Amino acid sequence: MEGIGWIGAIIIGGIAGWIAEKIMKTDHNMLMNIVMGIVGALVANAILFFIFGNTLGGVIGQLIVAVIGACLLIWIFRAIRGRG
């Protein structure tokens, strides 16, 4: 989340984690939503930078990247842990 700052990263991470929680139909607390959003943004930005050499800029771009990254993390966690 380049250029957003810590407070912005926490806010965007929380929103992205909450959106990903609703998309993936999971139930996390607010802290886990923030963590999933921030880590998801870091992972998705790294993937985008590796593939395209650039990431989406701005708050909306970073929110989209964070939601996609958080959904990816939830999917990976489910695949490792299993649904049961």
C-alpha cells in the first residue's frame, strides 16, 4: 500500500478485509479483517508487481487489490485447513 501511510493502510485493510469476509462468506473479527486486508494487499501488490511491473495506484486501486488479496488468502487458508 504504497503512499497511503499507516492509518490509511489500517482503514483500507479493515474495509478490504470486511468486503472479502462478505464475498467469501466467513466470519472474522475486526482485527482479523484488518490483518487479512493489509497482508492481502501486500501479497496481491507483490504478485502484480512481479507480473506487470506495476500495481494499481490510489486509494480505490489499493482497495481493489487488497480485497482480491484478502480473498486469495482466505481461499488458501481454507484449502490448507479444510472446510470441516
